[in-house]
Amino acid sequence: MSAVVVFLQPFVIDLNDNRAWAAGGVTAEQMNERILVVAGMPNGTGLVHQTGIPGGSIDVLFNIESWTIGADIYGVDRVEVFRNGSGIVVSSDNRTAETIEIWTDGDQAGYWDDGIWTTEWSMTEWQILIDDPLSYLSTLRVDVLDRNGTTIHRWMEVNIDGLRLSSPLADGTFVVDLSNGAIIEKLPNKNLAIESFPRLSHRETINGGHVVRFVLLDIDVDSAATELNKDLDLTSRGSEMLFDVENARNLVLGMDIGGESTVEPRYIDHWTSEHEVLIATGDLEGYTGFGPRGPLSGSEGLTFHSNPEHFQLEVLLQRVEVVP
């Protein structure tokens, strides 16, 4: 009898691992679906999600992703905003930019100038560096205005929190990350699998124009919360329209994805695969879609190619609170 038990033990271990893998994957998919449903509900409404991973855990991934979105939204100037260490660099090719306004987590930022609280930075040169202390948790917004007070460029940096579901196996742990609407699975000693991607898309309108839409999703969990591996209250904390522009151009979309280093290049490849095929054939004429900005690797972010150059840009930030 003992010989039979020894013989069957590896098969029992494999069976238990397969059960844990299947249960973890289904649990993650169901939870992601519920979170997306709640994200689209009115602020303050939600549902209770019954979850639980036998022997496993659910943990918070704080600041697992950081996204930057910038675009010219009025006029003919080409404005660029980017980080330089802790500072922010703003440049204006045609010198139409006059002032800069900055918002952190929805509150307007400013600085003291000769004892006067000032909320505008002046563009005294074609390029300036803003190096004033700017702290934020979720969103940083930079608006560049012309002499008439019209916003000609907007740039935003958005931090995203997510969840990690872990299921113990005989040798290692099966991990699933729920981050910004994506589902990312990792088995021990295996390459990760991205089961769904963040909600970045584009479509053509009936009049031949184009719409670029990006829906961000942030999970809000109290840093002191414990015992997430149980029934959870999922509550919508509303949506914020970050961009709602009819005539955007010069889109710059950047990302910094924590955790596995291969996630970011796979995101880029997913959204730019058609561009890469056309590059290989040497025929990009008439191409509409996402492509690398700068080097073909996408290390400088993504942009959007279209004809006409202008397109409608919609960027939405949804928030869901998770309470055990």
C-alpha cells in the first residue's frame, strides 16, 4: 500500500496544482469583471463580491503603474512637457505659450514670489524648467496656455494601484495581477501571460475622423486594510474626464509598469503590431493607428498616426474603492 501511495503522490500534487491554478485564474477573471462593472457605475454605488482563494492571498499593488499623456489641444504650436528628475520641462516650438498652470490631485499648485502666492509660471524662454516641490498621490496635470488664456497643451501623469492574487503551488506561487483593467498571470518558471490589456483603443467616425479613447482604472484600498481574501465591498468613486478634446494632435503616451519588466514592451507590441508590419514592408502611407514615438522600440512612448492630423481624444479615469 505504501508503494502505491508513493507512486501516486506526484500525480496528486499535479492535480492539486492544476486545481489551484484553475481556481486562481477563475477568481481573478471574475473579480476583474466585477471591478470593471463597478467602475462604470455612478459614484457611491457598488456591489459585494464573494471571493476567496483557498490558502492564498490578495494584496494591494501601490503605484504599480504610472502613465503620462500629453497632447496639443488648440492652435498650431508644438508643445512638449516631460519630467527631468523631480522637475518638469516645458517647451514651445512656435513660442505661443505664455503661462503654465499645474494641478495636483485636483488642487491648483503654486509658489511664493516675493511674498505673493502665485499659481502661474511664465514662459520667459522657449523652454523652461519648473523645479518647485510638487507632491501628489494620483494625478498631476500641467496646462500650457497662450496669451489669450486658452489651453493649447495638456500633459498628465497618473498613478495606478492594483491588486495581486496569489495561489500557493507545490513549487512556488501562481500570481495574477489585476492592474488598470489588465489581467497578468505568472506561473513559477514560466513566462507571464497577459490575458487582457488596458482599455486603449481608436476608431474611425462616420465623417472620416478618428477617436482615441483611453480608460484608466485605479483601485483604492486603505493602506492599513487586511484580510482582503474574503467578501469585498466594491464601490465606485466616480469617473474623471482628463481629456475631452475635439482637435488633439501630437499625442505622447508613456508608461512605467512595475513588477515584471516584460509587461511594458508587450503592451507596446500589442498596440503597435500593425505599425511594425508596415514598417517591415516599407509602406506606412495612409496608416492609422498607434506607433512608437521616436525609436522603433517605443522607449519614448507611443503616439497616434492619422490623416487628418487632428483627432478626438478622450481619456477617462475611473476609481473603485475596495473594502474588506
